[in-house]
Amino acid sequence: MQLDNVQKIAVLPANAIGDFIFAVPALQALRQTYRKAEITLLALDWHATFTEN
């Protein structure tokens, strides 16, 4: 189900690396479904380092 006119999405992932890895497909699905939306990952510093590549 896709909602119309979604402009911003905030995601709060779990802090453990295993939980974060399992969340990645959900983040990819959000990006694919809501291509124009701003997706903000509310995360820790290591999440940014982990996702740089």
C-alpha cells in the first residue's frame, strides 16, 4: 500500500548492528516506493559511517 503525497519519512533503527542490517531492505523499499520523499535516518554516528558506501 502506498500513501499519496508523502514528503518526509523519519526512520529510527535499532542500535545493534544485526538489527540495523535487517532494517536495510526496509530502507531500500521505502526509497523505491517513495522516490521523491526526504528520508531521514535518526541514528548514531556509526550508522553514518556504516552506510557511506
